[in-house]
Amino acid sequence: MIKTCGRCKKQFKIITEEKKFLDKMSLPDPVNCPNCRHELRMEQRNDRQFYKYPCAKCGQEMVTTVNPKKGYTVYCLKCYADFRANVDLTKV
């Protein structure tokens, strides 16, 4: 399937395997080309600032690049591993 990128206006192809995955996960078709999607992800990264942030589960203070003012749920490594172990990814 050929689509036009909503950002750079170049054409890009959605390959059959990608389309099957998107349909299986009930995700919409991408509106931006792979390069623009990558650029958008990189714009959201924070490589330079670190914050002290408590784990949402155990309260252990840790250092992360997530700004506490944004209100994201952040787990320490142990709690995140426990969380992931209990998530059934086939139902996501």
C-alpha cells in the first residue's frame, strides 16, 4: 500500500507484514513515513537532563530522564520487571 506522508509529503510504502501487524494489534495505518516517525520520536527524547523521581510502586527514588512535571508513571527496574512479568501481551 502506498501512502503520502502527512509531514514531508513524500510517498512511502506499508509492506504486507507491517499491515498484518497493524491490523492484528488494531492499530491505524501510519500517517507519516518511517523517517518522519523516527524524527518525531527523537524530538521527544531527553538525552541531557536527569531528574530524581520516585518509583510509582515502591517509592524508591531513582534518577531518570523523565520530567516529574509531565506526570508519567515511572517504575524502578525491579518493579518494572515485576509489572512486565504479569502483563499478558496477547491481550494488549
